[in-house]
Amino acid sequence: MSSALFSDMEGTLTMGSAPRMFIQVGQKLGIFSKGEVLKMVIINLLSKPFPRSSALRSKIFYFAICDLVKGHTIAEAEHIAEVMSEELFPQIKPSSLERIREHQQAGRPVVVVSAGGHESIVAFARKLGATRGEGTKLEHKNGVFTGRGEGLCQGTNKALRVQQVAREMGYNLAECYGYGDTRADVAFLELLRHPAVVDPEAKLKIEAQKRAWPIIQTNASVSQAVK
């Protein structure tokens, strides 16, 4: 069994909002209508009072995205994801990219695991040169999204996905590395031998200090994360 790196995407590797970019690219490609996008804008405004990492805000967006893609095809989502990955890649934090490359040079597979839509995370992971991408999967029938989800890939669900990937790929979690940036990432980070937090939100920073996990700022050197 081998070692691997499991990394969150948004906030950990990239800047900006991946869901917002998915919506914007979908509109630009003519896949999402103005009405669909307007609904998402309103939902975003209503969720503003809640912290980005709050469970309630995540659930609001989760159900909103389920509704947004309802009736659209997997092929459309994959097309959006491919275009989005091209726009998202330049938003990778330079020092985070350096750490990813160092892990790859050390022979460790990289798995990107995020609450973002599965198609988007798969496309981004491929662009990054990662071994695998895992995100929130939405139910579909005959290639068309039904408007229902299969569970947000966050918190406990993200930890379960990490365990599933490790079993399928033969990775030994007791030897693996991990990066996250929000309190919800503790669930998967605590499974790994080498967890670290990147530009952490306040609650995660406190938790990391309690657990003596490395705290990495994006201007930190690679050697602080990879030992």
C-alpha cells in the first residue's frame, strides 16, 4: 500500500469561488438561462450573512445547485467543467502548486477532494495532473440530472469519500498527507498521518494549534508542508 496526498480545492489550492465560476461559465456558454442565473444570484445574496464554511450556507448552495442543473445533461456539466478548469487553473495559489508538484515529484499520487460539483473537480484534477478528482455527485437518469443530490462531499461525507478512494486505489491512510482550509476538513484530515492546514479559517486554525498540525500560509516554503 502506498502514500498519497488528499487535498481540498477551493481556499486550499485555489482562490475565488468555484460554484460562482461554474454558474458564470454555464451562462457564458448559453447552457444556463438568465432566469436560472438570477435565481442563483438571489440565493447567494440571501446566504451572505453566513460564513463561507458554515454548514447552513453549504446546504443552501447544495440544494440551489441541484435545482440549477435539473433537466440539464451530464454532457453539459462536463462541458462547463472543462472550460471552467481552464479559467480556474490560473487562480491556483503559486505556493500551493509548488507543494503539489513536490508531492508528485516524490512519487505520491494526488487526489483532489472537494464539495464542488464532481464534474468540475474531475476536470480540475485532470488539468492539475492529479491522479483523481472527487466532488459532490448529483443524481442523474439517462444522462439528465434529476434535481436530487447524493450527498454533499463535505465534512463526514468527504472523510468517507477519502476512505473509499484509499480502499479502491490501495493507499495507506496511515502514511498519507492532507491539506484543508476549513473546520469541516478536520473530518478527513484526522484520518491521515500528515495533515496540514492552508490559509485556515479561524476555527480550523485553533483546531490545528490544539492538534499540533502544521499551519501553512500561502507564502510559506514547500519544506514546511512536505517532510
